[in-house]
Amino acid sequence: MKLLNKKSGLILVIISLIFSLGTNAQDLNRLRGFMQAGSTPDGAIPYGNNPKAGHYLNTGNARIYYEVYGKGKPLVILHGGVFGSTYEMGRFIDSLSRTYQVIAISTRGHGKSEMGTTEPTYEQKANDVNAIVQVTTKDSVTVLGFSDGGYTAYYFAGMYPEKVKKLITIGAGEWLKGSRTFNVTRKDAFALDSLYWKQQLALSPQPEKLDAWLASINKYYNSVNISSEVFSKVHCPVLLMAGELDQNARLKTVIAAYYMFPKVQLAIIPNAPHPAFLVNFPAVWADIVPFLQQ
């Protein structure tokens, strides 16, 4: 089974290559696509701030906001961390809600979700996801997670294996303690993208807690270690995706993770950085569709 999955992964890499041939090289020093766009185009759905689709659930120590779109088998979408938002996952929601019931969750501290009173661990986020899944569907779910959302998805699949059918992650490889250093402050955050933070603080139910929240994230991220002890617990089929030039989940960490999952396929998007789906959505989508159909 594992050998067949890995052969399938090679096919997905080839598909990605074909779809990337016409993509212009990206100037990574200027790319800020993983951050929320400056405005919502006329007629576009304001994902992450849509009263028509929004819901809240108290998961124990925080009210978590999520939106539901479409009908069909349930599929959970989890955005990136710190600078992430449900808005960045909009094209996935547009495409998947045609045939799936999409459950798009704003993880704690992001958008309209509260920051909570506990450390923002991946175990805590996985529990939040589980609580929302329980009240939204009686079925098991497929999960698509980007970056921080991908790591949350790994923990959710490992902690609640009966709840997860398939897992798709983008930009979430092996993460060894000390391999990256986090020291994000309010000043740093606003220097990177002041518009994003003005938007997020306007949505946040607890904007006064931003500094404490950033400090708690820095502390947790600097202590976390995500390797075989996490990946080996994920027994559902996994589509492991990443941009070839990912600055956060570097290619070697993604390849390392690939060899630790029991059932895995691999898709590398050539010449793409961390938010590969924002740079080359057609290639990412071409990899996802056959995985979902298998």
C-alpha cells in the first residue's frame, strides 16, 4: 500500500511540473501573498467575516468562529497561522463548496475567534476542530490545512482517527525544536503588513490581548517538536504538498515527513514559495482533485 501511494505521489509531482511550466518566476522578496489581501473585490464572499454563513461555538475556554458553505461530504479547511485568515483560503472554498460541505474554521486568535485562556497548542486547536466537527456533521471529514492549519490537521487526525477520512496539507513538514526561532512582536507584525493587522484587530473580539497572544505563540512555537511521534499516528491517506521554494517548511523537511507517514502521496509545486496555492492554484488543484477522487 505504501509503495503504491508513493508511486502515486510521483505522478502528482509530474502533474505539478506540467502545470507550472507557464508560471512566471516569483520575486520572493516581494511576495506577501500569504497575508490577507488589501480589499474584497465587488461581489466576492467575505470569507472569515460572512454573517450569512458564520457560526460560533464555545469549545471550553474560547468562542471559535467558523463558516459553512455548500452541501455534500464534509470537508474542513484550516488557514495558516499568525498572519493567516480564512480569507486566504477563499479559492479553495469557492471550488470545494460546489461538491462538498465546507467547514472553514478561524483558529483561535485569528479573525473573529477568541484567543482563549490556554496556551495555543496544536492539541488545543485539534480539540477545537473536533468540537466544531461534532456539532456540524455526523460523518467523518476530509481536512485541508495550510501551514499552521496543516500541523493542526496532523494532530486532529492523530488524536481523533475515527473522525478523519483523508488529509491534505500544504507547507507543513517535519518541525524540529530549535530549527526556527520565533519572536514576533506587534511592531514586527505591523511592519510586515499593517493593513492585515488593522483588519484582523477590527474583527477580533479581544484586540487588547494581541501582545499577550503573540508572546504565547512565540513561546509555544519555540518549544514545539513535530516529527515521527506525530506523523506515525496519522493513519488516514495523506496528500503532502509544498512549494519547491517554501521558506518556512523547507523542501528537506517535507521530504523527511513524507517517509514518516504510513499512507502518503507527495506533490511539490515547482518554483513556488510557502503559499503555493496563492501563486499557482491550477497546479495545486490538479493535484488535489485526483486525491479526493481516489
